Amino acid sequence: MNDDELMSRLQRSDPSSGVPVHPVDGPDAAALLEQIMNEPIMPATPAKNPYAPSRKAWWGFGVAAATLVAIGATVVIVDNSGTNSDTKSVTQVSYSLPAGGGGPATSMCMRVDSYVPTPGQPAFLGTVGAIADGKVTVIVDKWYSGGDADEVILNAPDATQPDPVLEGGVAFEVGKQYLVAAFDGQVAGCGVSAEVSPELTALYEQWFPV
């Protein structure tokens, strides 16, 4: 078989053999070109990426992250509350009890209602919390003047004195309330400092008006 016969056989087996060919400047070619130019480059519905998480997966991830944040905040709050100390520092001030407080009131004392306090001198209402080693620990219930400590320590002249007393023989007792005024670091006597009573309370309110 020579070349011409082979070419003839190939042309006969070509399915497009005999199909008319439109010229490039003809109307059919122009219509085909217009159709090709109007065809979108990307498909209308992009193919789904099998590796991209779905919206449901993102929503679940967001919920999990929010849960972790909430748990973390709770841990911080618990940790902070656990490390905070509930103890409160207690402030104290001390005054001396006059010597000879256990004896009768001196005849030189004036009437209690004639007492004239010094401006700004310490005066308070307090409850005895403890008595030991010649010291009386008084928990302050109210300051009338001259202080803001939480507790007042009243020191007996003799530390070995088992039961410190106020002038006039007024003994301190744990749990009882006393009105106490001090001057120059020493508890005022002559009945100015004594166990609480309506009469003495009225005088303190008069001597130390708020």
C-alpha cells in the first residue's frame, strides 16, 4: 500500500469527512464565537471542598470555644476567691488605769455631771473581751471622740493585779459594757469612766456630741 492509498483509507474512516467547514469570517463562525465568549469561566456552583468544615462544624467549634472560655473564667474566680484572705487586721490603742483604783472615790472628786472634758480627748463605749495579766481588752462598740481603734487595752498599774478595776472599785467583767474616757494616756476616774448606765450614757452624749 502506497501513501496515496493510505491517505484515502484514513479519509474514508474520518467521521468528519464530508462535513462542510464554515469559513472563519462567516456568520456561523461569528455565532459560535459569541457563544464561547458568553460562557462563564467558573461553573455556577463551585465544587465542594471535602476538606472544608461545614457551617455546623464551625458552629460546634464556636460553642466548644465559648464553653472553654466560660470554664476558664470560673476557674479564675474560684482561684481568686480561694487566695483572698478573710482575716482583718485589728488596730489597738492602750491607756493606763489610775493607781489605787480599787479604793473608794477620793473626796477631791467633783460631781460627775460637773466634769468638763478636753476637746478631742479619747472617749468610747466598749465591751470587755478578755482580762489577763493585768490587762483588760475592750472591744470598741462606739467612739465618741479621739480615736478609731478596734480594740483598747487598759493596763493596770500592777501587772500582777488579777482583777483590774476602775476608780471607785468598779470591777471589769468579760461581756459587760463600759464607758471610758482618757486624758493624757490615763483613764479618767471619779466616775467619769464606769459601767454603762442610762445616766452616764446621757452625759457622754452631752460631753461628746457627734
